[in-house]
Amino acid sequence: MVTIKQVAKRAGVSFKTVSRVVNNDPTVKEENRVKILAAIEELGYQPNLAARMVRKKNSDVIGFISDEISTTPASVDILRGAQDRAWELGKTLMVFNIDPKKPSASNLLEQCRQHRAEGVVYGAMYHQPVNLPIQFDQQPLVMVNCFDPNQQRAAIIPDDEQAAYDVTLQLLNKGYKRIAFLNLNPEIVAAKLRLAGFLTALKEFSVDEDQYIVESVEKVVEGRTIDITREVADRVITDFKPDAILCGKDLVALSLYFVLERRGLRVGQDIGVASFDDWDCIPQILVPSLSSVALPYYQMGRASVTRLVNLISGKQTSLATERVKCQLSSRESF
């Protein structure tokens, strides 16, 4: 194992100078810094992080507590964004997943404290209100993809309302006049916000109430969410005869494509289709490819760490909720 003294000998400087470079001391002469970094690269020296934490007042550790984010294909990008930003800022991200069988955010918070975390990011699998224990107020905190119902904690969330407004406006500007919105469970936050954005766009275009329809393609039975896209889509197409359909998520659009094909309707020609999520490869493997609104998970992860570091340093004190803009990936479906 290479030691700091070996690096100092190779660079021809004192071990204290090497230590200052390792700890990013800006007062080190540039010529010495260059020699030391070259010696570190040549010898493969790895600083002892544990020892550095003991010596430094700040640990440079950020805790990340999540409810299944790291196991969910879509929202895993939140974690990826947080990790990338933490590295850029010279921070170490420690991730703790809540066990759904024994949920205890407080226990994970205590583990963060034991590792001297300077602050905590709390992330949720989907956009929702979360009541965190009062212990979370004892250190800097940023919530991501979730928010405090009382608006007393900093939060980073997707701008679902603006996203629905933007994609509906796109449909209207392309000449679609009878739009069906196959929304998700009407009780979830995203569904409520998207409905609001959808209706705002229709109002701005002075669309009459008989020229649009909103239906839920999810129903909750004994606590389980059941997808009923195909039967709802069949009924809406028969009774309402839309010229465009906005889907609450890409999996709904996938089911809709099967319904439309069975009925002999050509996506992008006989009927337009748009969706939310832009999830993985689904939009691009569909034929024609699906225009879908991408949720900004990666950007939200980055923003949560930036916000937390600013809270820790005192550069930022506001606990206001920050909404991150979603982007429409335009393809061939409308």
C-alpha cells in the first residue's frame, strides 16, 4: 500500500505539502501541485478517507435515504444524478434504502449521523407527499420526488402540471380537436397536476367540454392498483371517437397501441398518441415511435445535491419547493 511519505519522496516535497494537495488547499504552489499529482498518479496512491474524516471538521459525506428508488428502473436516474453531482462537488454519497417490510426512516437517519453525514437527501419512488419524523429537521435536508405536506422542507419535484400543459398545447397546435386523456389513479399527485395542466391548455384554446374526455385507466381494489387501459380505451374510442389520446404513462400507451391495431386505426395517421415518462426503450421500440414527456429524474437528483450543499454552506436558506421542467421527446405518434 502506497503511503503519503512515498508520494512526498517521489515528488521531492514534504509529506505536509502532499497532505495539503490531497485536501485541496489552494495555497500550494502550482509547480508543487503538478509534481505531487503526477506522483500520486504514477504510484497509484489512494487517500485514507476515514483518516481524513477524523482530521477534518466536515466529513464531505451526504446521506441519501430512499423508498425503493435504487430498485425502480425509471427513478434510479434520481440516484445517478445525485451521485454524479456529489462527485463533482467532492462529496461522498451514502445510500440507504428503506426496507418496505420494516420501514424506518428514523433508523436510517441515525446511520447517516453515525457516518457524520453533513446533510440528507430523502427520495421517493414517485411524486407524493411524505411526512418525515421531526428528527429530520435536526440537519440540512432536501426532499426529491416528494414534498412536505406543510411546505416546511426544501423539495425538488417534477413540474407535472406544466408538462401536461405543454404536451396538450402541442396536440392542439397540430390541429387535433377531440382529445381523450387516459389519466392514472386520480388520487395520486401527478394525476391531479397533469389534469390541471391539460384543462388549462384546453381553456386557452377555448375547447368546448364536449370536445374532450378524461378517464382513469387505473382502479384501486383492496389496496392494489389494477390497470384497465384496454377496456377503457375500447369504450372511449367507440363512444367518444377521439382524434388524439394522451396517456398517463408509457405502459398505458403500449396497451393502447394494441387496442388501436386491433381496431385498424393507424397511430400518427388516423389518431395521434402522446404519453408521459419516456421510459427506457418503450417509446422507441413502438411503431410508430411514441412521443413522450420525459420526467427529469436525473436533473432532479443533481438539483437535490446542489441544493443540499448550498444549505449546508449557508449559501441558500430558502425551503421553497423547486419544480424541474419536463421535456417532450417528439417522435412519430402525433
